[in-house]
Amino acid sequence: MLTAAQRVADANNLKARTQKYRLNNFKKHVETCNFLMKYHINDGEQLAVRVGQISDRHLAVSDRIKAINRRLETLEKHFLMNECNKQNKGVYEKYAKIQDPAKKKKYGEAHEQEINLYKEAADYFKAVMNGRKDPLPIGKWKKEWETLTAEKYTLVAEYYELGDEIKAAETIIRGLKMMEQDEPQRTQPTRAQGMEL
């Protein structure tokens, strides 16, 4: 397989018109060789199996990142609603204690936004906690946030690394296909002045 990779690089260098393209071809050849040696690939079948495995892992990592992002969005909303709850609780409690309807109405109009934000947060947490009166597990949510964020960064790095490996494998496959197309032309006999050589 490494010999085939060398033949592809040589063919590309013959087609390259400038030193820049030759250098680029050399870099691609080094990446190809590193990929083949890393996974101990000796033939096209092993290459196909490995590309399938890398693609499957790439998809699984992508799906996990999406799931983590959804959970992080939910946790962000929890934290935002918790802040609304804390910031507006005092205003709401004062509003709830007012007995005189005229004073209550006047205070409610003056602090309508704060009261509505508190009610929205209370309704939100009532749904999140399924009606339980337990204290909000803010500490647990923060720890989960930290764990998921760390996992996400690790997975994102792996995602890009797998993407680079897929590109390297695609380069190898394209090169092998080009070689297959060029092969029949090399094996045909050369004709000179109507005579077969």
C-alpha cells in the first residue's frame, strides 16, 4: 500500500508545474504514509474497513456533541431562570403580602416586569421539578455543566482529528482511483508507424 502511495505521489509530481505544487504533493504523501502506517493498512480492503470505522466514530462523536449542546442549553436556561427567581423574589414577596387592593394594584403596576419574571421562573421550575418542592439542585447542575463542557471540548478535538483522517483517506482513495485509470494506458502496447512494439 505504501508503494501505491509513492506511485500516486510520483504521478502527481510529474503533473505538478511548480515547486509549490510539488511541495504540496509531498505534504499529502507524508500524510498518506502516516495514515497508512498508523492503522497498519496494507491493502485496499483494510483501507475500506478503516475508513468505515473512522466515519462511524465521526458520526457518533457528532451525535454526542449535539446531545451535549442540547443539555447545555437546558442548563443555561435553568441558570437564567434561577437568576430571575433570585433577583425578583423580594419584589414578588412584598407584592404578595400587601393586603389593601388599591396599594397592591399600584405596587403591581409599578413592578409589573419583576413580578412577571418571578412568576415565569416559578412556573418554569415547577415544570422542571415536576411539582416537587425540593430545593433546586443548582450545585448539581453546575457540576454537570462543568463535566459536559470538558467532555465537549475533548469531543470537538476528536471530531476535527477524525475529519482530518477522513480527508487523508479520501486523498488515498482518489489517488488509487487515478492510478487505476492510468494503469490501462500504461499496459497498452506502443504503436510506431503502424507496427506494434
